[in-house]
Amino acid sequence: MSLNYTKKTIDNFLHPKNSGEVKNADARADVGNMVCGDQLTFTIKVVDGKIKELKYLSFGCASNIATASVLSEKVKGMTLAQAKKFNWNEIVSDLGGLPTQKIHCSVLAVEGLQKVIAVYEKNQAKMAGKPAVAKKAVTKKVAAKKPVAKKVAIKKPVNKKLKK
Amino acid sequence: MSLNYTKKTIDNFLHPKNSGEVKNADARADVGNMVCGDQLTFTIKVVDGKIKELKYLSFGCASNIATASVLSEKVKGMTLAQAKKFNWNEIVSDLGGLPTQKIHCSVLAVEGLQKVIAVYEKNQAKMAGKPAVAKKAVTKKVAAKKPVAKKVAIKKPVNKKLKK
Amino acid sequence: MLIYLDNAATTKIDPRVFAKMKDFYFNHYGNASSIHFLGQANDLKIAECKEKVAKIFNSQPENIVFTGSATEANNFIIKGVMRANKNKGNHLIVSNIEHPCVMNSARELVAEGFELDFAPVDSKGLIKLDELAKLIRPTTVLVSIMAVNNEIGVIQDLAAISKLVHASGAYFHTDAVQAVPYLKIDIKKLNIDYLTISAHKFHGPLGVGAVFINRKIKIKALISGGGQENNLRSGTYNVPGIVGLTEALLLSYKERGEYLKKVKALRNYLWQRIKKEIPDVVLNGDFVKRTPNNLNILFRRIEGEAILMDLSFKGICVSTGSACSAVNLKVSSVLRSIGLVEDNLNSNIRFTLGKYNTKKEIDYTIKCLKDTVKRLRAFTPIK
Amino acid sequence: MLIYLDNAATTKIDPRVFAKMKDFYFNHYGNASSIHFLGQANDLKIAECKEKVAKIFNSQPENIVFTGSATEANNFIIKGVMRANKNKGNHLIVSNIEHPCVMNSARELVAEGFELDFAPVDSKGLIKLDELAKLIRPTTVLVSIMAVNNEIGVIQDLAAISKLVHASGAYFHTDAVQAVPYLKIDIKKLNIDYLTISAHKFHGPLGVGAVFINRKIKIKALISGGGQENNLRSGTYNVPGIVGLTEALLLSYKERGEYLKKVKALRNYLWQRIKKEIPDVVLNGDFVKRTPNNLNILFRRIEGEAILMDLSFKGICVSTGSACSAVNLKVSSVLRSIGLVEDNLNSNIRFTLGKYNTKKEIDYTIKCLKDTVKRLRAFTPIK
Ligand SMILES: Cc1ncc(COP(=O)(O)O)c(C=O)c1O
Ligand SMILES: Cc1ncc(COP(=O)(O)O)c(C=O)c1O
């Protein structure tokens, strides 16, 4: 089993973007992988329903750091609804593939993203005194833009690469 | 398991002494080893109760030829009684050792010697019309000259050599 | 003086292969399981080697398992497939001219409760297909029949055998150790489940073999540990060995055409002259369905080991059969299987040529051989 | 830039060893089982190598079996002794810090009906002798406890363990792969039945290991075939490999005194500076009963693989544990066995020095390590 990383993964490990903590964050969430011990802490700043800033702390391997880094770049500027639909495949394909045994890193990063958004929405709902369902329509629209077929198309070449 | 032969074994294989058949032999005998397929045919000329000439034909490996060669030299001039007591250890020690799996070659050669003497004595007995037991006393005398202890002494260093 | 005509026992390494190994020993010495760059570069190198090796046999890189020898590989397949597929059956068939590493692996399984049959060959050394067909049962799990015999160089009809074996749902292993580079084997087309090769038999390094497996069939590892080779063969990857095997294999097939022509001409020349100039000789095994490097000749009335030793003192290296049976006293079961009578079993010499032999060497060999045979026949007791 | 601090994973070959191997590859390439001069000379060479290797461990040449790796050797001993001595018992003990090749061989035997116990170690990594004593039963056949651990370099008290094991009539195996040349082991005096070594761990070639056996104890071959190694390990003798192992071993012990002094000074220097200049570090395993080439350090709050990768990009090769567990995700069972809490299991780096390391390399390593730790701790979520 290879642990060879792509150049982009390496770049993101050596020079992670948006590492650290958002000042005066709107939400914070921790996720961890029981098996490999990896941990991520996300903090987020949301302005006008869009992600203004997403940062992370990482206790994890090179690909844990790199996937969090790529994720933080990719979701910047997304609406929360878009961000909630963000798929781990997009990280993997953006990195040009990940070693099979490291795919779970991208999954953990996305899990963290979803969790921090959920915390944010809960916070918002609490502050507004009502459940956070208003943006349901937007979510659907965005989802329509990213058909499942496209995701599969991205996934395939990646898997092929990993098999080598 | 090594098949490394001593210089003397090699010499006797490459330049075997007394190979062939004794002309007008007094006796002839064949011996063979069922397992390895080796065969020896001895012919003998006896004069005044002593071995004047012993020759052999060989279908066998290098050590089969070499042991027959050494044997034919060693027993030349011996009385039949002496020759009957001839031990395979003496061939092995004379050759400076034999590979473990080739020890049986020396045994076969001695077996052949004993057989050709037996044939000779039977022939003689037949010709004289009486059993060939007259030389028993001589045999004993010779035997006394070669105590068992000495044979063991010869055998030991050989075995040590083979173990290496 | 050294004339090496024992290339079926082992071959001299090709300097180009050695140079590659050297580079890995001194410059790329990382453990391929290590995560750092020196390790991971070798991990990639192994993947590259597998790709190249797979291509030669038209298989997939992921089907290759590198081992420490062909003997290990054959033990792994025979024992590993039988032990892992007990639900399928308990019956194993091997030909009766297999190399001892297949033979003895099979015999060990009998002690474990498996059933074993031997597929016979005809007087030319070729598998009797009808007999094989009769031996196959519904419970037959594996049939192992070598591609090329190591003593007589006879080539089996792998296509026909594979078809027969698969028709009844059994799996097919072929020991192709002596087939490189004489046969071009298409694993996919021939539907071969397992195929074994050994680097030192084709001018590669000692201590490394390879086996192609069928990933769809269950198999149990022989050597377990750190989990290398997808848990099928543990132990630190022998990267210089793997690189050496790969390079040797590539070179062998790249230069195959020229080599086959040359070695066949030399071998035929040797045989023609022996036949003409030495009386009472017989060729063992088929002459046509035979690799062009092999001669196995019966010299009547004299003993093989004596011939071998006599030639050895003249600088010529030949063998009486396989190298492994040489130092114990056993006669060749291969020659017995092709029907040699007891009297002739100890009178045979194997000449196996290789890519470094020259016509001059063969001329010298013939000259010496004539002397040797004459000398030994001068005092043979056999009529 | 290449600073190699992963010598427990594998070592760079010594050019003197390589030169010897080269000579055999090109000039003495006969199959050691062949009868001709080129083969028999190698047969003698192997005997000579065994004599030399035996002397180093004060054993007998006939007790040595050369294998394709230490992994193979350990599989051979664990499985071969247990399977061959069922009349004696069915119980096996291995320590809980053994290399996976011992661990997994032992676990496989459980599936065959054998019973297995793990001997625990204390927080320093040393076998608890009283616990071991309690585990030994009348049916205990074999106890396998490594001489030196591959992750933390801790040295076991072989004399005490051997005495304990033999007191109850069991046999004793020790995996001494990481002990060369750090320990001088007297097999006779210590009454060791089986001892394993691996050439590539002491600047010898890959693809060759050796194991000392006790010829009085029954054992079953793992790899059968042509009958080499007295039928205990078949396969064409890897003569260049055997010559290489022997030469590497001789050189290692010949130059041991000087080397140990040098490597200990470097290792201690590395540890002193790390301890002083990097906060929140802990040494795993005993410092005194430890080979002088090994450091295994916990860097709190950051992940080992990230440290490793960061150093790798600076040209420094280290490891997170054993090489074989590196590419799968398993945490070190050795560190767990010495009592590291779950939180700390993923934060460790093994530095294993070798004979080619220099002070300059260590200085550079410390400089880089400080940067790496600082960088990674800058964004760790752990308090
Ligand atoms: C046909 C065949 N199979 C297997 C082997 C075993 O190869 P190795 O001794 O390299 O393990 C050999 C050669 O010895 C062989 O000729
Ligand atoms: C203690 C120990 N035993 C056994 C082995 C196995 O050695 P190899 O991989 O060379 O077979 C190793 C190294 O991998 C080791 O460190």
C-alpha cells in the first residue's frame, strides 16, 4: 500500500491555507476519527448566509492537514446550503487523488464542515428563537446544479489512480 | 551435503590404478548397489596364497572408481587372509575422507574384494576337492596385528572431517 | 577454463541487471514500507516493476506477488490454495515430472488429509491429456503442471491443459521457472491462475522469485508478518532483488529472438556432433517440443556422475539431472517417468546452454566429452 | 539532502559487503547443489560462512539455516517447532512487543488449535519475569521473546528469560534481528534454542536471513523442495546473499567497539538537545537497557506521521514505529504495551541511527525538528 501523495497534497500540507482559529467565530466544532486518532477543530465566520472564513486546527497526518486546507479554500464564499452539499470527492479530485487508506481524511474534513455549520445554525436558531429552515429552497437549487452524475465522473479517475 | 572430494580421490578417479580385467584370472565376481546403481566387476590373480593382481571394471561414480583403485593397490601382495580382513575404513582414511553419502562406495569395493576371494577359494576347493580352511591360523595372526582400537582411531578423524 | 553448460541450475547475472541493483543498494535503499521519501520512492518503484513484469505475461500488476524464491512461490501456491479452499474440495493433481518443490509441497498436503494424484507423461515427456482428464474429479481444487521441465526441457501444451482443467472448475498452476525466455506466455489468454518464475534462472539475482495469482481465488499466505504484498507475503521488500528480476526479465524478452536463434544453433550443433561422433547415445525427451537450450543424453554403459566429474576437471560444468537431486543419491524421477529402464537411469547428462556460450566452447566440450566417454567405457563392466 | 535515521527499518549496504557479493555473482556463480567444481566450491563456501557466523554467536555451523528473510525464519521457527512437537504440548508464549512476523505466526497457530499467551512488559518495555513464569505451563512448547525491540530498542534479559523457560522444559526462541551488533550473544552459554538475524539490518543484503536452531528438537520445514539446508529450507542456495550476510556480520562485530561508542555519543547528543530545546517530549522505553542507536520520542499534541512527513521534505528519514505498520493505520502495539495512553499513541517518532551518521547530520536534524514541531504545534487543537 502506497503512501505517495500528489504535489498538491504536499503543498497543502507544507503550506496549509487558513490554519488556526477564526477570531470571534460564529461557531466551533470538533471531529475526530476513533481509528486513526485524527482530530480537527473548525471555526467559522458567516456573513449574509455565506461562509466568510473557515479555519481549522489539526491533530493529524499530512493528508488530514491537506484536506482541511483544501476544504477551507473551496468553501470560502459558498452559501451555507452549498457548503452543506459539499462532497468529499471534490477534495480528493482537487488533490489529484489520495492514497486509499487516506480517503477517510477527506471524509473527516467534510464531517467537520457539516458539524460546524450545524452548530452555527443551531446558534442562529437559538438567537432568533426559531428553527433554521428558511433556506431550504436555496439548498435544492444548488443541489440541482451539481448532479450526482458529475460527482461520479470525478470519483472514477481518482479511484483508477489509486489502484496503481 | 557436500560432494567435495580430496585430492587423492580425484587422482584415483582421473588416473585409476589397475582398472580393467586380469588376463587368465583365477576368479571373477560382480557386485552392485541396488540403490545407486553402481556396479563393480573384480578379477584376481593369486600366487602362493598372495594377491598378485586385482583389477576391476566399474560402472559407477568418481568415488566408486577411486575406491576400487585404492583398494586394488592396497591389497596387492596381501595374503588372502589379510585381504579378507581388509576394512573399508582403510580406503576412506587413505583417501583422506569421503563425502558421507559416498562412504557406501568403499563398502561396495570391499564387498567385491571379499566376493572375488570367496569365488577364488571356492574354485580352489573345487579343484583340490576339499574345503578351503587351511589358512585359518594365519588369518588370526593378521587380525591380532590390527586391533579394533586402531581402526576406530583411523575412523574418527575422517568423520570429523566429513561433518564440516 | 570455465565452460558453463548448467544454465538450468542457475545462470550468471547480466552486468546490466547488476548495475541496476547496485544503484538501488547504494542510492535507493529505503524500506519500501517506510513513509519517508526514500521508502515511498521504492514503493512506487515496486509498482512500476509489477507493471513491467505483468505486461510480459499479459497479466495485471496487482496479480504479482514477489517472493524469496520460486521454491517459496510454489510452496505458497500449492499449500496456500489447497488450505484456503477446503470448502471447494480436497483433491490435488500434479504431474509426475514436477520439480521437487511442487512434489514435496503436494506430498506434505497428503499428511494434512488432502488427496493427491500424479498426472503421467508419455515417453516424450508430454502430459497424457486423456489420463489427466480421467484424474480430475469434482473435488479437484488445483492442478499443477510445469510449463517446461527442468531436466529434459520438454514444453507442455499449456493451452490444452488449462482448458481441460478449467472445464471441470479446477484451478491451474504452472511452474514456468524454466520457460523464461523460451516461451511467450499469455496468462490471460491461456487462462492461467498461477504462474511461477525465478530470477536467477534468467540472468537475474538469487533470492527473488515471483508468482502470478488469481485474486478471485482464496489463498493463504505461507509467510505472515508485516503485511507486505497485500498480506500474501510478509517481509521487508527486497527492492534491489525486485528491480533485478524485472530488469533481467525485460532484457530476456527484449533480446529473445536473437538469443533463441543462437542457442538453438549451438544446441543442435552439440547434439548433431555427439550423435555422430559418440556411439550408443540416446536423447531423452522430445526433441521438437523442447526448449532450445536443453539436451539430456543417455550415454550407455557408463555412469553420469563419473562423466560429469571427468568433464568438470576439464573445466566443463554439466549436470546429471536437477542440481537439487545431484548431491543426494536419488535417480531422476523425471527420466523414470518417461520410461527409461532401470539400467539406464544412472547414465544421463544434462547440458543446458545459456546466452554466454560460444561455438568454441561447444567444440571444446565435444572434444572433451569424446575423451571422457572413451576413457570410462574402457573399463565398464556393462556389455 | 539525505539524512537517514531509519536504520531499524533497513540499512545501506557496506561497500565491502557488496564487493564480495559481486565477486560471487560474476566469478563464483555455480549452484551450490551442483556437483561440478563451480557448484562444489560454493558448497564449501557456504560451510565456511556457517563456521564464521556460528563463531560470532558461539554456536555450531550445523545449527545454522539460511533463509530468504528474518520474517521467513521466524515463521519457520514458530510454526515449525509447534507443528512438529504436538506430542510435547500445544502451548506457545510470545511477548506482547514482538514483531508482527512472530505475532502473526503465533496467531495463525491459534486457528490450528494451539494455545497462545502473551507475556507482558513493564512500562520500560522489559518482560515481567514473574508474569512470564506464571504463564508457563507443563504443555508450553516454545517461548519467543525478542532480544531487542524494533521500535523502542529495549534489550531483554535473555539469560534470565532463558533460564526461566528451560526450567520448565520449554524451548526458547529469540528474535535477534535488532540486536546486531549491539549485543554479544553467546548461544551456548545463554542456552538459546533458536535465534534469528536479518542481513539487511546490519549493512548486508536484502533477501537473506539466518536462524540458529537446536538440532535436538524436532522442527518442520516451512518451505520444502530440493532438500537444501538439510531439508529444513529448500531452494537454490543464495550464495552471494549468504556471503554478504556473513561479511556484513563479521564487519559489524569487528568494528563494533568503535561503532557503539560513536553511535551512542550521537544518539545521546540528539536526545539531550531534543529534551532541552523542544518542550513536551517524553522518551518511550527504558533509556539504559536500550541499544545505543535508538530513540523513540513522544511529541505531545502533534501527530507522528505529520512530523515524519515534514522532516521527510527536509531530507530526513525517520519513522513513526516499525516500517511495516507505517502504511496501514494501526497504532503501535508496542507503545500501547508499555502503557502509553490512547491520546499519546499517535505522536511518536523513532530515530534509529547507523554507522554512516555524522554529528553534522544530527545538528541539521535538530534544527529541522524544532521547526517542524513548532509549525505543527501552531495549529494543534490539543491543549
Ligand atoms: C522447474 C523448477 N521449478 C522450481 C525451481 C526452484 O527454483 P529455486 O531453487 O530458485 O527456488 C527450479 C530450480 O531449481 C526449477 O527448475
Ligand atoms: C525485530 C524484527 N524481527 C523481524 C523483522 C523482519 O525482518 P525482515 O523484514 O527482514 O524479514 C524485523 C524487521 O522488519 C524486525 O525488526
